[in-house]
Amino acid sequence: HAMTPNLGQGANSAMVDSFVLMRLLADGKREPLDRVARRHESARLRFVTRLQSVSRGTGLMARPMSRPARMVRNTMLRLSGKIPPVRRSFLRTFAGENPREAEFFSR
């Protein structure tokens, strides 16, 4: 999957893509493939794009930087971890949780 390795989500995203596509093709509706592809994209694109962006940003934050820049980064990370909605959002993203995919895993 086209993703930087910073979150370790590339292989996971590829497997989830395959699983969701398999479920869409096996649901018995015999839809045209272009419709199946649109449904797949609707379920996955927004989340995967966000995951790619977070992964890229994580890599940028981890690269060598000046001491003042590290202090700002570390303070921001520490503070963001204390704001429950921000912390939950990051944890869900890092865990690969996408609510739009839930229906494919609950069958």
C-alpha cells in the first residue's frame, strides 16, 4: 500500500482493502464492477488518505531537528495526549479503526 512505514499500517491497509473488496464481491448482488469499485472507494478512500497523511506527518516529526523545534514538538505531543477527543482520534487512527468498514467485519 502506498504509505510511509512510520505507523506500520501499509500491509494492514492492503489486507483490509482486499477483505472489504472480497465482501463487496461476495454479497450476492452481482453489481457491475464499476459500482463495486465506487462502494469500495467510498468505504476506504477517506480513511486511507488520512492514515497516509498521519504516517507522513509522524515521519516528519521524528526526523532530526533543532533543540527548540524538538521542545515545541514534545510539548505539543504531551498536551495533545491530555485532550481526550484528540487522544481518542489518534489512537483510533493508529489502530486502523474506520467506522465506514464496520459493516464488512460484522457479518
